Amino acid sequence: MSQGKYDFGLIGLGVMGKNFILNVADHGFSAIGYDLDQGKVDALKNESTTGRATATTDKLEFIRSLETPRKIMFLVPSGAPVDNVIEDLMPFLDNGDLLIDGGNSYFMDTERRMTKLRNSGINFLGLGISGGAKGARKGPSMMAGGDQETYDIIGSILEAVSEKVNSEPCVARVGNNSAGHYVKMVHNGIEYGLMQLIAETYDLAQYGLGYSNEQMAELFEGFNQGKLKSYLIEITADIFTKKDDLTPGELIDHISDRAKQKGTGKWISQNAMDIGIPIPAIDSSVSMRVLSSFKEEREKAALVYPKSQSDPSRFSAADLEAALYFSFIVTFAQGMRQLLEASSKYQYDLDLAEIAKIWRGGCIIRAELLEHIRKAFDNVDNREHLLFDAYISDEIKGLLPSVNKVISVAHNAGIAVSGMSASLNYFNAFRSERLPLNLIQAQRDYFGGHTYERLDRPGVFHTEWEED
């Protein structure tokens, strides 16, 4: 802090905002927060032990206290609240000041805001942040989108507060324009997919292997010692040990199965359709959250269509681990393929190896697998699809027998495994030299005259299928 001025400002002192600004202060930067809620301002002041962080409810005090060029991040709900913050700040900013949207904004909204601010003299950065409240406090993973000169204004602070893996910061300027929020959207889609796959594994272990909560904890702890080592597997093991404060037994058995969502999963599925990329494992996870909300209808259907009494326990825990690992790989592969397509369509100039690198620590989807993904896309001979990587293909081939066994048994027993099934179906279609969609092309031409292409000669053809 020079001459009483603060290095960094943050608007929105909820749990994420408060933790992030304390993290900034812990790393030697002076910071001031702004929030209209006096209680949140007081909470930050009380928790600041370094003397480098403070807060105010006075907007003008906040703005005038910042070193120029001002570096102002806001952590507010996506949509209109972000636009309102920008409009509210604009009359008080100077040329060269930097605004940073650290929330979960839709990437096209970020694109619009960048276009609007481009000629105003105000810099703008879309910053995807992953890691939750703990990550914000101890070290998140961050994905910045914008030009290099803009990133350089704030880069030293972001790199200081980020999580580190092998002393490498888990933050980077991932690409141009709205790339930061786009990459975060794909991150969240992969997160949806992985969570659904873990839930299906829980279902299979519960009804297929008859595991208790104690055995579930041991199962996932074992998974976390191997190739599935990841944050989501780690916390899953912990969840099964948590006792309920209100009743005997474990808390997990008393939690509703209506899963909620904030919409970011829907965004990735919609965009994948827009740019023509199949991501069925991720799509199925979004659909299952929606289906879970129809609780009363599901209860009625369970009476109308009771599950078979066949014994589903014809797979082992090792088979289950293999099926989950296979599905993890395919889910990551789908997300990375969407990033590759978006990089070209939106001129992001994404480096997929760099993205995998910053996802290795701090974020919700951090996993041992990401180091192999980083290496795969760092190889100049393989930047087309993760499933073409030699290490990944060897892994896949060894996993397939268990995957087929688990999914077959699940289907026969009436256990829903939409994520695993979507992963296997995607893989089987992806490796098919010829798909039966030649019939669909014939059908389209038959009823709509939409034409078709042939395998044996170039050109576009149409056939009069019906005789007069």
C-alpha cells in the first residue's frame, strides 16, 4: 500500500469474497472490500489479522482508496447484478482501470461486456474461479480470459493467491476475450459429469454389492489411493462417515435425492449443441438432476414398475473402480474436445495442456488424471482428441471388460447408470468406422428430399424412393 492506497479492491463480501480478499492480504498485498451489508464489512475486519485488509460500505471511499490503475474484482451473482455493478462504477473510474468479473457469468454475457467496455478506456477481465469457499481462502484454480496486457495488470496478485502444484501456480490467461468464463463453464460441466458418475457408483455398490456406509467410505478411500485419486473421490469417502446430529446413523441416509443446480451445466449442453460437439456423459448428468426433481412421479412409477429381483452382484469392487475410471476419462475427453472446438470457433487460442495444468490443484475437478491429460495435449503429435493419446488408449483397453460387465449387470438389475452408459456408448460410437446413420440419411432423403452423399463417388445425390 503506497500513500494510503490499496493494491486490490473487491466488491461482494459473501463467503467467497471475504475469503478471497483475506487470501490476497495473506500474500502481502493490501486490499479493501466493499459491501452494502455492514455485518459483512465487520466480519472481514474482524477476521483480518495481517492489517492489510479492510472494508467499507462507502462506495466513494472504496474507489478513492485504490492505487491506480485500480484493480477491482466483483464476486456477485451472474446476470443483471454484474451489469449493475459495472454501470454503478463507470462514472468514477479512470482510463486504464481494470474490472474483473470473478463470478460464474455466462461467457456470451462476458463477450458483450468486453465489447461494450473496449472503447471506454476501462480494461475488463472475465475470471473463472474454482475451489469453493476453502479454495478462495487457501488457493483456488483460476482461468482468466482477455488480452495479455490486461492480464499482466493483475497477474502477480492472481499467481500469488492461487493454489500451487510442483511450485507452479494454478492460474493462467487461458485465452482471448471471454475464454476464462468459457473454460470455467466447461470445468463445471465436467464437474457435473464426475459427480453423477460417483453417485452411480454409490448406487451400484449399495444395491449391487450390498455395501454399508462404512464399507462405502472404505471403498472410496481405496479408490483415492489409486488412479481415481481426486478431490471429489476424497470428499465422497468423508461424506459416508458423517454422523447425523438429529437421528442415529449417518447423515447421508437422511438427505433428499432431489439434486439442485444453478444452471451452468445447462449452459455447456446448450453450447455443445450450438457448436456441434457431442458430450453425452455431461448431458446425462444435467438430465439426471432435472429428473431427480420429479420425486412424486418417481415414487408413483416405482410402484407401477417395480425392479426385478435378479441378483445384480455379478461384478466386483475392482470392476466398479474400473468402470468409474473409464467414465472419468471419457467425461474429461468430451469436455476437452468441446474446448478444442470452441477455441477455433470463438478465436480463443486455447492451450489445452495449460488448462489441464491449472486444473491439477485448487479446483473441484482436480485429479491425478489431469497430469496425464496435460502430457497428452502437450504432445504436438496428439492435440486432436484425448482418446488418441497412447497412455490413455492403453488404459481404456484394459478397462473395457469391467466396464461392459458393470453396465450390463446394472441394466439387468434396473439400476440407472446414465452417465456410465453414455460414456460407453460415446466410446463405442467414436471407435466405429461405420455407423448406421447411412439409413438416417436415406430416410431424410425419402421423406424430405434432403439429399445424401455416397461412399463410392463425390457429389450430392437425391433418389425418387417411391414409384408412381
